[in-house]
Amino acid sequence: MDTITKLFESTVFGNILNLIGILISIVGFAITIRTALKSRTAAQAAQESVQKVREDIKRVNAVVEFATALATLEEIRRLHRAAAWHTLLERYANLKTLLVSIRTANADMPDPYKTSIQGALTQLSQMETQVERFVMSQQNMPDALKFNMVVSKQIDSLREILVEIQNSIGA
Amino acid sequence: MSYSKRAILVRRLLNGTKHGTILWEVTPEDEVFQTSIPNYSIRITYVRRLSDGSGAPVTDYIIQIYNQDARLIEEFSDVELSGETDDDTLAYGQMEEIYNYARRGALGLDKALDDILEALGPDLDNPGRLPF
């Protein structure tokens, strides 16, 4: 009993206890840092997942809009064949609005996509002008065959974009 | 040599068209061809008129620039452009060349010729001649 008491009272024993305490603190501190880093990595991973989901949702929206644009172009082709010039004016305007909306909502899309949309917008505007002039004056009826050659190229171009965006969802 | 921005544009269009980095497409209008970049489209065409002096028919080449709303924002002919360079004939020559290359590219003439030549088989009169 005296020995134990002497041991507890000795300076050496106190120093040993202090040393053990420091070691425990260091180990505990290291564990805390490691846990914190793991949590941060997990939080970052979660944030990245959320961002990826947001981007996929954006791509899905873009696919839907491009599909709508393509459907409208197909309808425009049919209306050209039917010489439904009055109805066409409305379709041109709707499609142009949609293409502008796609471009605005996807400002970070690659330049080739923007170029295709720009090309389609200009072609549609010029066709619209020709049709408008014809409707007003009843002179120089637009050539449906030539119009449809251009529309077919726009369909091919936009369909390519749609497929590329579709393939990038979830990738 | 002094160049306006329009003159520089024409030179760059010619270089890009010749080297295939600028691609042209047909439009519903005869003899009008279009190329686009992300926020602009450029069209090239020509008009025929009678010369003011001699009354002989002349061809003027025209370039049009459309903005991202597909609105025409600029239009100029080779005649207007010739006043912006030191060489009066340069603009006409360059724009004529752009037009011809644009037409060939948009209509797929080069590819058509290649396909036809391939379908015709070897050149029997010049068997040793390389096909390119």
C-alpha cells in the first residue's frame, strides 16, 4: 500500500501519466481530423452528385425541347407540301421562339450546337419573310421543294444534337 | 495597305472557305449561300445589273450579316468594299472566289465529281496517272 502511494506521489509517475495523456490527445486529435476530412469528402461527393443530377435534368429538358423543335420542323415540311402558307407563318414564329429559348436555357452548350441553331434561325426567318411577302402580294409563290430541302438539312442537324445530348445523360 | 474590318472579314471568309474550315449551305433562294457561327449568320449572293458607263452587264457580289435574332445588320457589295482597300479589283476577286467556293461546297460539287470519277473507273487513256 505504501509502495502504491509512493508511486502515485512520485514525479516520474506524474510525468508518465502526462505523457500518456498527451499521446491520447494527439491520437484523438488525429482521429477527429480524419473524421472531419472524411465528412468533407463525403459532403463534396454529395454536392457533386447533386450537381450532376441538375445537369442531367437540364439535358433531359433540352432533349424534350429539341424533340419538339424536330416535330415542328416535320410539320413545317408537311405544310410546305400542302402550300398552307398562312398556317406556316405561325409555325415559323413558334419554332423560332423555341430555338431561342433552347439557346438561352443552355447558354453553356458547345459552339457547334449554337451554330446549328443560329443557322436554323436565319433560314427560318428568311423563309418566313418570303412567305409573308407572298401572302401579302400573292406574287412569287415560295418553292416548297427548295424550302423542304433546307428544312430537311435543319432536321438532320438538330437530330444529331438531340442524339448527342441524349447519349450524354447519365454519362 | 489599309483594310477596313469588312475587308478583313472578306479575306478571312475566303481563307476559311478555301481551307474548308468555313462550311456553306444552300438556302431556299437561288444562288444564295449561308454559313453560320454561334451568334451570327453570313450570306453571299450576287446581282446582275447594267454598268453605269457602258451599259454592259456586270455582276455585283453581296455579303449579308444576320445577328442572333436573324435580323439583317449589315450588307455590302464588292463595289462598296473596293473603296475600303487600296486595290480596286481585290474585293471583287475575293468575293467572287468566296461565292464560287461556297456554291461548290454547298451543292456538294466536289464530292459529286469524286463519286462520278470513281464510278467511271480508271482513266484508260492515262493508266499511269494518279487518281488525285
